[in-house]
Amino acid sequence: MSDWGIAMIAAGSAVAGSVVTGWYARSAGIRQATAARHAGDRQADALLESVRMTLSAESGHREIARRRQTYAEFLGAAETRILTERNDRGQPDDDALLQRALSGVLLEGPPQAAEAAQHLADCLRRHERPDELNRAKLAFVSVARECCRLG
């Protein structure tokens, strides 16, 4: 075999080896890119889930704060009416304030808080004895605390 033949065989082997190596490198690169894309997708999904959980928690905190504010407004209006019952010195709009605050609790809920608030308002309208008013107020406070805790 001549030198040219040997050179041709060596060159052909080198080209064939390069093609095979390139093919395997290309296949490995595609697999690596696919794995990186899947890892990126999983990371994006995890990030989205984290954002969803954060937004859900913040929404829950806002709901509890709004509920607490509504309950506090009702309790303030009820306290005003209780003092009016004791002193016979109320303002003309005390009943309207109590009704407006009661409406807020009825809308905000939940049913246990609405029922306790309605009971306290009914006791005030019926001019119940101070101990009954105090029991109704404490029952509302207890339910309101539980509702704000559970949120």
C-alpha cells in the first residue's frame, strides 16, 4: 500500500471518527438542553406556587384585618348603646350607628358572629338588664375572637 493509500485511510478514519463523535456530542447536547429546560420548568412552577401561596396568605391576613375592623366598629357602637342604657344620655344617631355596624357584621360573617351580634343588638333594643347585656357582649367578643383567629 502506498503512502497515499495510508493517508487516505487515516483521513477517512479521522473524518468518520469526527462524525461519530460529533453525532454523540450533538445527542448529548440535546439531552442536556432538554434536561435544563425541564429543570427550568420545574423551577418556574415552584416559583409560581410560592407566589400563589404568598398571595393567598396575604389575602387571608387582609380578610382577618377587615373582619376585625368590622367587629370592632360593631362593638364600639354596642358599647355606646350600653352606656346610653346605663346613663340615659345618648345621641340621636346611636341607633343608626348600631344598625350600620350590625349590617357590617351580618355581611362579613361568618354566621356565628352574625348571630352573636344580632343577639346583642336585640338585647339592646329590648332594653335588657345590664347582666344580660354583658353576657351578650361577652358572647359576641368570644365568637369574634375565634373568627379572627381561624380566618
